[in-house]
Amino acid sequence: MQAVFKQTEGDYLEAVIEVAGQSLTVMDEFGGDSLTYGEIIDIELSIGIACEQEDQNTMLAGNPEGLRQLQHIQGWSYRAFGTITDITQGAVIDVGLSRLEAPFDSNISGESIAFTILRLDARAVPSSD
């Protein structure tokens, strides 16, 4: 996916990017120190650290409206709302902006879910030029 680079505190520290008009604070795994404001970068979002205190039943009950979004909490933490779209090699959740590998195992495809991401990571994807 493409993102607009905004700022970074350095490699593996907090950075701000924009994806589809939404500002995201993420861990910089894309070499932001070498980028300039407004530069377009190819990245992949992933869950760096998930909240381990949430049980799966709470997560499954947490999104009755079927939302697909990342809701900023603070820093690089988010409340993720999405739908489990694939369970063939671990659960994949569509959160609107991206598809993220779930921080848990599931055999329930199509279910809406909500969970907390303590750290959202963004890593560089090699260009296919």
C-alpha cells in the first residue's frame, strides 16, 4: 500500500504517515530518516504488539456494528475493528485501510471483531519497478 511520509523520530521509533487520508502513528521500519515530508512510500502495516489481556470472546463481541477501521488511542496504539476474512494460514482481519494478521488463532471466518493494538508497525515493501 502507498503512504505519504510525514515525520519520524528515527528508525524503530514513532513515525507519522498518511494512508488513504488517515493519519497513522506507527513504528518506523521503513527508513524514515532518509525520507522527506510528503514523499510517497510503499509500506505494509502489521501488528507489532497486541494487547494480550483481551480474550477472544470479548474481541468477538466488541464489534456488533461490523466496523472496519483503526481508531487511534494514543501514540502508536489503536483499537482495531474489522472482519475476519481468511483463516487458511492464521486469521487475517480486514480493518478497512489494510488487512492485518490477527494476534490470535481463529477458525471463524466472516466474524466481526475488535481488539487493541499496542504498537502498529509499518515496514518498507520493496518496489516492483
